[in-house]
Amino acid sequence: MASVTSNERNKEEYSFVYGDEAVCYEVVRKPVVEGKKRKIAIKVNPNCEVVINAPDDALRDDIHQAVMKRAKWIYDALKEFRGHLEYVQPKSYVSGEMQFYLGRRYVLKVVEDREAISSVKMQRGKLLVTLNRFNDDKQALTKALVSGWYQVRAERVFHDRLSELLPQASWVKGIPSFRVLSMTKQWGSCSAKGTLMLNPHLIKAPKECIDYVILHELCHIAEHNHSDKFWRLLTSVMPEWKEVKSRLDGMAELYLNE
């Protein structure tokens, strides 16, 4: 299951106080590779998660000292990202709002044309919604049209990406079926029978993020949980999956926003 946020490992969580705020962070232990520099790396993700990558044998005190040395930087980064999230408001489906498709931003434009058939299409950086009448249901009609457009596009693109990625998943026999199903907490899932379920909101993300979710669910056909064997299998077909997942999680608030 590819979640919006994932508990894919046993978490080692701590916190520190900066000003009047307690800041939580997660420590992810990495095996020590001979010949490589040992270091403690600090990352603040756009979804306001603070992650510390540290060697397996790093002392807790050493990690804490490294964090405290960069406490102000961490706090400032969190403040900036929280500022971005404040602008994530429920959509009103009126002209001027932002929509996403395959990682690109489009400005929504709603127009009335009594002689036209209600429709949605992309046109020069805009997502153009044409209604054949304006009335009190204008926003509801626009939302329904846009949601339907995303659903159709998702089915088409997901089918194409699945066909493209299947040769990499040598453990999958035949062509798995899939459904496009709205979910609030998951990008995708895989049933016990190998049916994939993919969130239509995923069509708003870049293609590499779509590929990550599809490959994630294909790996569940071979490994039904998030074991070490599962992550090794995913890494074998998508070595950069962690970076892609981080990018997808960082935009989740915007992509899932309705």
C-alpha cells in the first residue's frame, strides 16, 4: 500500500525545544559503508517532517548535538513550509484557482457558452471549463466536470504507465487489473488477488511519482507487507524511490485538495 505518509520502518523519534516550540524529529539509521564519509544529515521535508539520517552506530548524544547546531535552520525551514501549507484551502472551483496535471500547474478558467456542450480541456496553460449555463449550481457543476475529467485522464495515463512498467516487474504473471478509486489516505493499494487500486488525484503528480506508486503496488504482488525484502525489490526496479516518494509526499496537501 502506497500511503500519503508511510510507517515503513520502526521509528526512532525525539524532540528538542526551540523558543517556545517543541520540534519533533525522526532518526533513520543507515549502515556504515566502508570508504564512505560518516556523517549525520538533516532534512526538513515540505510536509514539515524533520528526518535525521545517521550511521547505525551513531551515539544519541552526537545526533542531538548535530541537531542543536542546526536548530535555527530547522525552525526557519519549518516556518517557511508551514507558511506554504496555510494557502491550502478547500477549492471553490472558480476562475483563477490552481489545478495540477502531471506535475504542472494550470489556471482554472470557467466560461459560459449556451450553444456549447459542457466540457473540460487544457488550453495554453489553462484548464478551461465550459458550461452551457450559469446558475446557482455553477461551482458544483464545475467540480463535477473537473473530477470527471481527472478520472478519465487517470484511467488512460495509469493504463499506459502500467503497460510501460510491467516488463520491469518480472515476478508479475499476466496483466494485473486495476481500478481508479478516490482515497483520502492512500495513493494506491493492492488486493490479495493482485488487483491494483490507484487514486485519481495521483494524475496531478509528475510521471515519476505515478511510476513509483504503480511499482510499489506491483511489488506487493510478490511481497504483501513492508518487509526488508519488499524494499529491496522496490529498490531493484526504482533505485531513486525515496527521493520520488519524498517529492510526492511534499505535494500531497495540494494534490489531494478538493
